Amino acid sequence: MKPFRPQTKQYWRVVLLCFVAASTFWMLNALNKSYSTQTTYPVRFIYNEKQLVPVKPLPEEVLVNVTAKGWKLLRKALRLEVQPAEIYIRNLPRNNYLLGSALRPALVNAMDGLQLNFVVTDTLSFVFDSKISRTIPLQLDPKQKLAADGFEVAGPVKLSPDSVTFVGPSTIVNKIPSPFLVRLPSANLRASVKAEAPVSYKNQDLVKANMEETVATINIKNLVQEERQLLPELVNVPERRNVLLQPATVIVRYQLFEDSVALLNRESFKAVLNFANFNPQDSTIVPELVQKPVGVRKVTLSPHRVKVFLQK
């Protein structure tokens, strides 16, 4: 170990400098040589973004075999001043692919200092679609229960804005239903409100809407429950037969808005028992409500069936 024993304080520094110098000369000499290797090269699609839209992410590089000096390969590996090969899509393509051989002219024009031997990538796949704009009316989802028990929506719900414009691939945008339904984040309303309803849809990475939400103006009113007895009218009664009903009257139950109680014409209710619908198996007829006043809702008749006794 004596030969490696430092003779002065600067011994190891000199050794290190010698090693760095030798490595630098070796690397510079190696970078000046030519090599053939397999590597990736960037590509860029050029298309009219107002008319076309890619349905899936476009390829960003292809695999090629090239020959070049080490300096050029190093610059390419570090992506320093590397010009991507440009692939032009002028109209909606009939085929959703390009053969590797078809990429050669674009690669040769873009490569600076690299000699293209051959394109390793066999096929470059992509999917384009026509870009369209479509305006669709908005509507609050009729399946969403808005009012709490004992309350109900009075009049139509107003949306502002009342339409939405979607921009994106035609195959997706044309499948969006019309009207476009929106829902409130929360319901069980007990008072009139102006609530924000988000415009939620699928494929938001491809389809863009001109708005994120609409404002729904909803008028909520309190409901009052009432009931009254009705004497049903007999229709299509068999001739020369006496009729005995059990029960003789039916009860009509209904709801109406609290501010309409004083205005309701309760004499407008009319129920009938149509003997054309007589069920001989259990001797019953289902009562029918044939007339009701304006403003009532959730109307029911009780009992559901009336027992009928026919006597000569």
C-alpha cells in the first residue's frame, strides 16, 4: 500500500483531477463516433381544431431506428431543440391509423443530424370526430321530489338560463338527450326558493358546456287535507231491478293549497257507479270520480269497491 500513501496534502486532489480529465477525453471521443440505435422520436398532429377533435389521446412518439453521432443522440435524449415530426390531418380521416412507412417523409424532414434507417412502429392509431355545437333546453328532473310532505310545487319551475350549449365530438354530443335534465343538490323544500342546479354530464374531458349551473325558481305552497261524502250516481242500472249499496256513500279525500280553501267549489265533485263494470264474482263495482273542482290534487275515493245487491 506504500505507493498509494499520499506524499503531500494535494495528492488525492491531483488523482481526482486526472481521473476527471481522462473521463472527459474518453466521453468526448465517444460522442464523436457514430452509432446506430433504436429510440423514440416525438410526433405532433396538425389539424383544424375548430372542425376536428380527437376522441382519444393522440400518440406523442414513434419508435425508430437511427444512425447519428453521439452528440446528436445525446441532444435528442435530452430533448434539446428536437423538432417533432408533423402529421397533417386535413379532413375527417376515413381510416383511424397510419402505417409506419407513411411516417417516413415527416420523420426525415424533422430529424436534424439523425439518419433514419427504418420506422419500428408498425401502425400509429388515432380517432378523430367532427366537432359540433348543439344547444339543448334545460328541464328540472320530474322524478326528483322537491317539496316536503304537506307542501307542493305551485306552477312551473323557471330555469335561468333555460338552455345549455355543448361543444364536442358529434358522436357524443348528438347522443345527449333533449331536454337535458338537471337536479337540485337538496330537496324537501318548505318555502319558495331560488336554488342552483349543477349541469352535470359525462365525458367532460371531450365535451365542454357553456355553463356549469342554472338557477331554478321554485314556488312552494302549503297543502291542506280535506274529505267529504258523496252519493254516487248509478249508471247503466239493469231494468226492473232494485239496487242496494253497501256502503251507500263514498268518501273523497283530496288536497289543495292553503290559499285556495275559501275559493274551492266543493259541490263540483261527482262520482258514479257504472253497472257496465259490475264484477259478478264478488258483486262489486269500482267507483269512479268523473268530475272535480279546479285546484284539487291527490284525489282518492274510499272504499275502493262498493258492494252491490240487486233485487227484483
